[in-house]
Amino acid sequence: MIAARARAAATCTLALAALASGCRSSSPLAPKKEVDSLLSSIGLYCGKATQLRTFPGHAGEVKKLDSSARDTAHRLIGIMRRDPKATYLGQTMREVVDTEASATSECGLSSASSALSRALGRRR
């Protein structure tokens, strides 16, 4: 009787452990601090580009921002390529890169947007 209860308790413990481990994502995590930093940089470049594009005569400055954003985008692409299954805040790195491709396109950073789109296998 005691042995049967011990087996039942062990079985329950194993079942709970299996259930708990199933709740975690089996995908590896992307380097959060690095991705945070890269996304922040791209966001700042986009914000500045949007402001500059509001008024004429700032094309040169926007071009410099686009160049910096493209360099940052290449680092983000590198993370995606190193581990395509890696996730960042519940999204795959591919989804993160896709989001950034759209965002950089919308704010006028065409070189950065093109690099991100090409990394996803799209032509822009």
C-alpha cells in the first residue's frame, strides 16, 4: 500500500514536471539586451528621420541616419541568421526583422529597410 502511494506520488510529480516544462518555449532566446539596444537605435533613427522629413532641406541628414540605421539593421540581421529559431519577447527574430523592415520603410530609411527586406528574402 505504501509502495503504491509512493509510485502514485512519483507519477504525479513527474506529470507535473512534464506539464511545467511544456509551458516553456522550446525555442532559444535571442540576446535580449543586444536586441533591445538595436531596436532602440533603429527607433531613434526613425524618429529623427521623421522629424527631419517634415521640413525640406534635410535630405543629407536623413541619408546619414539611413546609413547608421542600415549598419544597425545588419547587426540585427546577424542575430536572426545566427539562430533563426531564437525568440525575442515572444516573437521569432524573423518576425522582429519583418517589423523593423516595415517601420524603417514608413519613416523613410530606405537603405535600412531594403537590407532588412533582403534578409527576409524579399526584393525592395
